Amino acid sequence: FSKHYDSKADRKSVLHKGQKGYGKALPGSKSAMRAEKAKLWVKQQIGILLTVIKREGSKGPQGHHQVNFGKLFTAYQDISDTLVGMLRRARKYKVLTFEGDMLYQGVSDKVVISLLPKADNWKQMPSWKRVT
């Protein structure tokens, strides 16, 4: 350390859980730019996922598209290896729902994945294939 280092001043700048800004990169930093880019990528991937569900599935009793995980897994295998992660993230964004916490190939093939009304307004749909 340098002779000019002030450990007390350094501790004051540390954020603690619950404080505003905790767990987030400093605005304008390279980390913040990477986080924003990653967030956009995830939203675009969810848009692709929604498109595939609409294409491969059928309308359920509530009028929203739904598909079994096994069928979706087969259709999605040539698109990306991030299916389960994207399903979990899309559920967090409340654009789809399914039973259970985790989906596994074979074991979860009959689990129904249903789109929610919010999926109809998803802004990051891929331009190559808009499905209604």
C-alpha cells in the first residue's frame, strides 16, 4: 500500500446489502456497459424463445400458446444450448409459466410451458420471424 492510503476513507465508500446501488456496477463504468449489453442479449434470447414456443406450440384453454418441454427441447436444440436458463429467466420476467423449479430432458418432457399475456407485448422479438 501507499503511504497515502486511508483505510477509513476506503471503508466509507463500501456499500452494504440493502443500500441503494449495492450489487450494481458504477454508472458509466465498463462493467455497467457489459451488464447492459448482457441484459439486452437475454431479452433478445427470450424473444427468440417466445417465437419458437408460438411456432411449435398450440393455443391452450386460456387462448395463450403452450408447448410441452420435450417438443420445445427438440425444436430448440439447433438454436441454442441455453433453453433451460432462458425459460427460467423468462419466467422471472413473467412472460411464461411452468410447473417446478427445474426442467430436465426426458424427465420433464411432458411439463407444459404456457405463455402469459405479457409475452404478447415483448419488445425484443427477433425481426426474422414474428409469430402471432
